[in-house]
Amino acid sequence: MAPVDYYTVLGVGRQATAEDIKKAYRRLAVQWHPDRNPGSRLAEERFKIIAEAYAVLSHAAKRRQFDTLGPKEFKNAFTQEDIFQGFEPGDFFDLFGRGEAGEDLGRLFRQGPGDAAAPAGQNGKAREHFNEFFSGFGQKNPPQESRSQDISVTLRLTFREAALGAEKTVAYNAAAGAVKVPLKVPAGAENGQKIVLRGRGPALKPGQAPGHILVTLDVAPDPDFSRRGFDLLTKLALPAEELARGCRPLVQPLTGPPLRLTVPAGARAGAVFKIPAHGLSRPDGVRGDLLVRITTE
């Protein structure tokens, strides 16, 4: 399946709250359930991608990875097994609870008249039907092929490498010596972020598939810049007399030529000025801002 934007699937913005995402999932799952669209292959596929989108965006760590990597790179890094890890088909019922929404969901899953009033998660027939529909791809412990144990490595980066993206290598020791594996660090990577190199680890036993390499990013601080989300923060020291009368100093962004900043007369130390669209690039291509905090010399 081609990469898709999970925010678009659920019809929510990138700033959507967890509750926004849950409500969108409830509405769309009921709308596209195949029992409401009998014989429709489109409804079945739509229903599954809606569940996939919810499994990612409702999970804080997976959502951060999706926001950082974007749809294409995320799909390359995570299999469906990874996406649904920890998301059980029965969890679907827990979103609806009692009342009209629960009764409507009960009808979709062919419950009997008395089943609709049962607490979410305790309807055996509904759960069986849902599990059968998903064919196990959302189970917490899906069957896996035999593969070697995953290995964990730490990759140290400069602030600029993490902010702008970089081509790096990670290495591990094997019987034949050190093995180096190339890694593309996406622009906007954060300290502590994990990147999974699937199947790039060692095969420890004959007949086993290679394990994964779990890379944790260790980003060094920068003397000139820090970040807040996709905004960059820097400091600019100015003489007190220039603050009193106003000035137009140059500010050096992370990349590119210096930028002219207008500081009005009477500005005080600690004031923060924004230079739009000179921060880090978001996955959707929109750039954050450069925030300049004024200090006195």
C-alpha cells in the first residue's frame, strides 16, 4: 500500500489533540464499517486504513516518529506489525462504551438484542467477529518469523546534523569484524529519538532472519542555537544604548546569509523577536520560525 498521511485519513490537523483523534476515529470507523457497506471492497480497505491511522496517531511515540519522518519514510521504517504493536482489535470497543454509540457499534458487529448493553470489551460475539475481520494483524503478540535478537546502538550527532539531516553510519561487531550500516538521519531529528533499521542487524544463527538495529540519537547541544518544536531559538547581545534608541542588527540563522532584525526603541533585555520561516522544516514542508532573544552586552 502506498504511503498515506494519517492526519488526512482521519480528517484532522497536525495540532489535533488526543481527544480530537479519538472522536474522528469513532465517527469514521462507524461510517466505513463493511456491515454498513455490504460487498464494498473500498469500505473494507478504508476501515483498515482508518484503524492503522488511529493506531499511529493515538500512540505518542509513533506519532512523533510519523511527524518527523513523514508518510513515506515512516512506511519504510515500520511494518504493519510495528504499527499495531500494543493495539488489540478488542481495544476498538473500548472507545465507544455504552449508550447510542455503543449500541450502533453493536449492530455493526451483528450482536444480538441483549448484547448491546454489555460493557465494552465483554461482548464475546462482537470481539470474535472483529478479530476475524482483522485476521490477527492487530494482535499484541502476532506470529513472527524466527529472527535474531535486535541490537541497540547510540548515534551521536551535532545539533546541526540533527536539525538539517545527515548521512551517517552505525556499526556493530560481528565474527568477521566490524559491520558498518548507512543511516539517513531525517531533518528535524530530536535527542532521544529512535530509528529502526529493519533487518540490518546480524543473523546470529543459521536459518534465522537478521535482527533489527535500534538506533537512539544522542544530540549534542549547540552554543548558538536550541529548539522548541520546529522553532529555533538564538540569542543576540546588543549594547544598552542601541536598545534605547532602536537598531537594525544582523542575525545569523542556522543556514544562509545573515538576516536583518528590526529592534524598536526602548526594547529591553529578554525581549524575543520572531523571524518567520527560518526555523526547521516540518514534514509537510512548512518551516518553523527563528526566535531571537535579546541580551545586553
